[in-house]
Amino acid sequence: MAQSVKGMRDLFGAELRWFQHIEETARRVFGRHGYGEIRTPILEELDVFKRSVGESSDIVNKEMYQFTDKGGREVVMRPENTAGVVRAAIQHKLLINADPVLLYYIGPQFRYERMQTGRYRQFYQIGAESFGVATPESEAESLLMLHSFLTELGLKHLVFSINSVGTPESRPAFHAAIRAFFAQRADQFCEDCHRRLQSNPLRVLDCKNVKCQQALEGHPILTDHLDEASARHHARLKALLTDLGIPFTEDPRLVRGLDYYTRTAFEVLSSDLGAQSALLGGGRYDGLVKQLGGPDVPAFGWAIGLDRLAMVLQQVRGEAPRQAPALLVPLGERAATEALKLARSLWEAGVALQLETRGGALKKALASANRLGIQTVLILGDGELETGTVAVKHMATGEQETWPLAEVTARLANS
Ligand code: HAM
């Protein structure tokens, strides 16, 4: 039997229902903040990621689905969406005047990673990018939107972890400090860290190796080496988050696995995911638009892993909300005609309802309702047709009652 490719899975049923609920919530919340959707192609030219995510990153180094197409182009199945959105915004001249541009995306990404819980090779991200504003206030706005999104989904115990990675101008001072620190205990660090020290010293802080983590004890702190403007920026963001009641901690080792960040970098962790798994990450990337050939436009954004978010919600909230929590079951041919008419009026009134069209015994319909997790079953038989009513069975309690037909729409809409 053919199987899906390792790390790639079919989405259906309960898991997909969570995906849909998350996506609907995202569109509603982001729309409220004035963000518009963008959809970029899955394939981008290799250069787009080399020049953004960075040649020293694990993503570009080890994890890209990369091939030469029939026209001889070096292309990549996007491992993330920020670079593609920036490429598109430049190509379509979305950033040529001074207006802020607020965009969000929802879609699949591809990384050839080692398999772990909540880690896939085809995974999904929801992301939001804000272009054109360099202020801490724009970061607070974006983080507030993220906070509303997660809160409306019902997540409460999340911690925002923040840091500042400074600017390309201020970073050499920190690089020097970390190199000096490293030199004193070089033998305690792994081979990868020795390589990282050459290509991107910040990455040493991010090593997951337990020995390296121990060796890092007492390491130089990024925020002690910031230029004055970055330090002010960082302090202002922290004050805003405090004022807004968004709980956060400072993580001096948070540097992120992508090269484009400047100043603010952040992640949100969920204890439900197991060790080392971030639910989402993001930050400021003021140099990226220019680096990819566009105007000098600052930007801030983040992306959340939809797969991981759905997993956490399943753990915290159980079953995803159903599209059709009610089922209408007609008994007999006359009732079947009336049921179609009743269902039509309910659907047109915006009520979610599934219609039993197989005919046959009530028992069979109730058994299906049970398996489908339907909460309310409306039964329409000859007796109900005579009296202009519908029999209603509440599946959780087994209770049964009678509703006048004229009240069905209102009662279902409120249930
Ligand atoms: P990232 O940290 O590489 O950032 O990915 C963001 C989120 O995508 C992660 O926190 C995680 O939830 C999810 N994710 C990443 N890899 C996998 C995987 N293999 N399986 C399941 N989920 C995964 C970015 O991609 C940046 N573009 C974020 C950003 C947007 N920065 C600024 N704007």
C-alpha cells in the first residue's frame, strides 16, 4: 500500500477541524487589525532564502527541499514565508510610499528536518508581517494581535520570551565578547559551535547540546552590548508589554535560527509541546527588504506553527468546535420532503445543520450522530408534521423535548 512521504501527512477529521477553526480565528482577528492576506508561490528561487534566512542557518544549510527545474532554475520549496512575502512586496512595489503595509499568510512550508513530536517536513504556518514602521509601538500592536489571537483560541498559559539581537552595527562588539568568552573554554564546546563561532557567533548561544549549554554559563549578554538606540527601543517595548498586561520573560540566549533579525527577537513557548518546541517565533528584520533589492523599509513579524498550535489546542480544549452540531432526521417520505424544506430555511438563516438523507431507521441515524459527535438530533416524523413541531434529542444527556417548528431557527442559533 502506498504511504504518504515521510514527514508529510494527510489532514482530515478532528485535526483538520482544529486547523479550520484556527484559520477562521486568525482571519477574524487579523482583519480587525487591518492586516490583508497575501499568498505567495511554494517555489521560490534559491537566492531568495540564501540572501535572507542566511547561508549559516540550519534551514539553508541542511533542510531545504531544493532542486533544478526543467528550465535549469535552482528552486526551493519555501522553508518559511517571510522571504517570499518580502520578495513579493518588492516585486509588486507595495513598499514604495511611506504607508505601513500589513500582511498575513496561511500556508504550507517545507523543511527536511529530523522527525520529532510536532515537527514535520511539510508543516503549516500562519504569519503576520508589518512593513514600514520601526517603532516599538508597531511591535506592541503586532504582539497584541498575536495575544488576542491566542486568547480567543482559548490558550492562557503562554510565555512570551523576548530578547534584543541589536543591529548589524552594534553586533561586532558582542561578537568580540562572545569570541573572547569562547576562547577561554573552547574545548567544552561541540564541533558545530566551533563552526558557528566562525560563521555567526550569535548561534553559539542557541546550541541545544547540553554540554554547550553548561559551558555557556556566565556568557556575555546581548542586551549589555546594545547601541543606545537599540537599548532604548528594547526598554520601551518592555514597558509597553508591561502596560498592556502581556506576560513576558527576557531570554538572553534567544537569538533565533534565521539570520535576518535586528533588535527585537521573540518566541512563545508552550509547556504542552515538550522540551525545546516553540509554538511561534519572530522579530524585527529592518535590513531584509533592502537586502533583497527593495527600498530601505523596516519590518516586524512572526509565524506560528499551525500543526503545533492544533496539537496544543487538542490537548487543552479537546475536540475542535464542530461545523454542524445538529442533525435533522426525517422518518418517512413525506417527512423527507418537509425536512429538505426545513433544512433549506435553516441553512439560509445561517444555522449549521447536517441532514440525514439515507432514509431508514432512526436507530441507524442516532448511531451515526453519536460517532460524528453531533450534540442535537432533530427528529421529524408524521406525528411532528401533524402538530407543527420537531422532536429534539440531546445526545449528551439522552433527554428529549419538543420544539415548535417556528422556534427551531432561534433555538439552534442559540445552542
Ligand atoms: P521559525 O521559528 O523558523 O520562524 O518558524 C516559526 C514557527 O513555525 C515555529 O515556532 C514552529 O511552530 C513552526 N515550525 C517550524 N518548523 C517546523 C516543523 N518542521 N514542523 C512543525 N512546525 C514547524 C520563521 O519561519 C519566520 N519566518 C518567522 C517570522 C515571520 N519572522 C518574522 N516574520
